[in-house]
Amino acid sequence: MQKERLLIKRITLFGILTALCTVTRLISLPVPNVQPVTAVIMVVALLLNIGDAMILAVLTMIISNIFLGFGIWTLPQIVSYAICVLTIGALKKWTPLVRSSKYQILVCGGLGFEYGFFVSLGLAILGSAPAFWPYWLSGLLFDTYHAIGNLVFYPLLYWLLSRLLAKYFQNQ
């Protein structure tokens, strides 16, 4: 009975976090690339684990693209977030990422550029972008918006989600 309760609790958590990421991605449409999804995924990777962050990233892209539209870009978006999660995992393992909030904020900002780079690369590989370098360079301003949004959202979301996740798991 206890295992079933834990499973239900984890499924519920993924539903809540996916809804949070999806809704914030949808309501932030007027400001291009400024949305807290990357920051939430990084917080989940640090506070829970890399597998949970990976699941959240995939669910968020699939569910949000139901509303925003599926296309050839969906696969590069998922792969790009997977690469971002792996980057967080590597930094978590081999650097003082977990102990330094300033370093975490800088990494989250950098993830905005990493995400944009790999989405552009994926689209170029799939043939949707005419040539990688011009395509990536033309989107660099949007990647900058993404990075700046991450710098703003991360400290707020880390503070909030660390408390909420601790409370959510305290009764296990």
C-alpha cells in the first residue's frame, strides 16, 4: 500500500510541475523566449534528480506544444532540454554547483544560450534551417532573452520550489 501511495504522489508531482511549466510557457508568449521552464527544470534536477528533470522536460515540451503547435521543432526542443539536464547533472557531480547559489544562477543563464544553440543545430540537421551558423546567429537575441529570463526566474523559483518540494515530501 505504501508503494502505491508513493507512486501516486510522484505522478501527482509530475502533473503539477508539468502544468506549472506549460502554463507559464503559454502565458509568457508576448515576451519571446522569456519563460521559467528552464529554471524549473534546473531546480528539479538539483533538488530531486536528473531523471525527474528529464521526464519533466519531455512532458513540458509535449504538453505545451499541444497548445503551441507540433512541428519539426518539437524534437530539437526535447533534445535540447535533455542536453541542458545532462549539463546540470555533470556540473552537479563535478563542480560546486549545489553549494553556490550565484554559480547556479549563472549556469541557469547559460542554459538559455545552450538550449538555443542545440535547437538551432537540431533544426539545421533536420533540414528545417537553411544553414546552421546564420540561423543560430539570427536567433541569438532570443537566446539572450531566454538567458536573462533565467537569471531573473531562477532565484525566485529556487526559493519557492525548494520550500514546496520539502513540504510535499516531508510526509513520506
